[in-house]
Amino acid sequence: MGVGGRDLARMHDLQAGIEPADRGGVLIGKGICNYSATELRRIRGLKSADVREVLPRATEEAVHRDYFVLA
């Protein structure tokens, strides 16, 4: 999820399965997230360098491409 990631309604737990969609609600794919929904809400919209200030254990990405499949 890039800086523009917004909809976190389907995420609850660490390493939860997520189903990101575009602005029109069309499913983009499915993946396993490195953060909980609460953590993502805290860092949503931040650049990577700023994320580590909020979450010191932060990884480089919310969903690694190895754990994401396109729909």
C-alpha cells in the first residue's frame, strides 16, 4: 500500500489478509500485511522515513510483493 492507502475496514490483526481496492472499489489483489489495522491507521499517508519515527520496528512495506497476488 502506497502513501495513498486509505481503506482499512477489512484489516484487524497483524499479518491479516487484506484485499486492497482502487478508489472505485474494484479489487486489486490479496495479500498478507506486516501491520495491524491500528498501526496502519497511525502511519497512513506518511513517507517511509517518517514511519520509523512512529513505529520503530517498521518494515519497508506494509505488504511485501512476495505476499501479494494481483486479482
